[in-house]
Amino acid sequence: MQKMPAYIPVYIAYCERQPLGLEEFKEWITDDDVNVSVDSFGGDDKKYQEWLKVEEKATKSQ
């Protein structure tokens, strides 16, 4: 069983006058300044490599 972090970010966006579409919302919450490394996975290189593969697939499908 994986350990869940004690706190995770939650984003809530609402605008009465011009609601954001799904794509606009995705762009708004995407943080391109995040640097993910093997350290982000507690030094577990296997998990890091798995994550890289998932990210690569997600990026290609956009």
C-alpha cells in the first residue's frame, strides 16, 4: 500500500462572468516550473523511470 501525503494541493476555480473551459483550467493549474527528479521518489530510480514513461505518454497525447 502506498503512503499518501499528509497534504495535497487542491485547486478550485470559479468565475460567474466567464467560467473556464476544461482546457483553460488544465493550462491554468499546470505548473511548468516543477522539477521532478529521482529524489522526488525517495531515490527509487525504478519508480522515477516509470513516472517518466507515464509523463511521456501524457505529453504525446496532448
